[in-house]
Amino acid sequence: MAAPAALADGDPASDVLVDSTFFNPIDSGIPADSPAMVQLDATLAAASKAGFPIRVALIATPTDLGTASALWQQPRSYAYFLWYELSNLYDGQVLIVMPNNKYFGLWGPATGPHEVTAAERAVEAPTPRPGLGLAESALAAVPLLAKADGHPIATADLHLQTAAAGKTATAMPLSAWLALLIGALLIVLAWRASIRARPLGLSRKAHP
């Protein structure tokens, strides 16, 4: 695995992955609330619960790499680059998924409980494809990596996490509910006022 010649903080994924478990760029074409992204979020949460913390960066185009665009189509080198930037705040592994590659980019600590093992390096998952294929490949790879690392994701935990993530993704914010309620109330009041006004108008016409 070749390391990049220089390291500098300028790639969007390094900013997002400080607080999030995955990076899904705007140009990936994958909606944030799509079933695949909801499931990926749930899978990463379940992996962390199983003792296998891993963060995923979906890289759709060279633009998604920011100042590290020279590492396009070099997922292994970019995995090291990104992990190095996150290493002061995060001690797990990093998985890079780029389209049209026969392999992923995977990096972790050189020592300790979260280092990348030989068993992980031997894992085979579907080749990443553009668009939705990026998320699908990540979804296939993460459980396999967790199992190879000796921390299989419990099926029950995955189902619970997916259900919870789905409710979060589809839940309407409280502010939206309030706006909807106020709008409905205003419509009802206007309708009642209109009903009351019409008989008065007819009465005046009937008795000029």
C-alpha cells in the first residue's frame, strides 16, 4: 500500500467523518434518505456496537477528494491519507469506496485492537460501481470485514438499528407538524367565516 507523498487537510470527507460514520457526497446521486443510506447508517452503528468501529467514505468523482484529487482511483492510498487525518480523533478503521475499482481502500492503526488484519485484507465484496452501487458495495463489505475481524454484527442488532434509522429518516420534524397544524386551523377558521358570511349576504338580497 503506497502512502501519498504529502498530507494536508483539504478533503471534504475528513471534515464530515469527524462526527459522522459515513461520507456521502452530493454528486454520488444517492439521496441521504434512500433505503441504502439508511441501512448503511444502521450497519455502521451495529458494527460499532459489536466492537468494530469503521467509517466509510463514498467517493464518486475526483472532486469529492478536494485537494487530494491526485489520489483518484487510488482507494488504498486515500484510505491511509484519510485515516491519518482522522487519527487524532478516531481510532477505528476507514473504508474507501470508489467506482470502477477492483478493490476497496482500507486502513487502520498499525497496532492495537482496531488494526487491519490479514483476514480483513482477504475479504472479497462486490466491485464498487457508480451511483447506488457505491452504497451497495459498502453495505456488502462492512459486515464481511466485521466478521473477519472477529466482531460479527448481530442480526438482531442490525434489524433494530435499521428500524430506528428508518423512523428517524422518515419522521417529520416538530416544526413541520406545527406549521401543518396552524395552516389547517387557519383554513378551518376561514371556511367557517365564509359559511357565516354567505347567509347574511343572501338575507340582504332577499329583503332589500
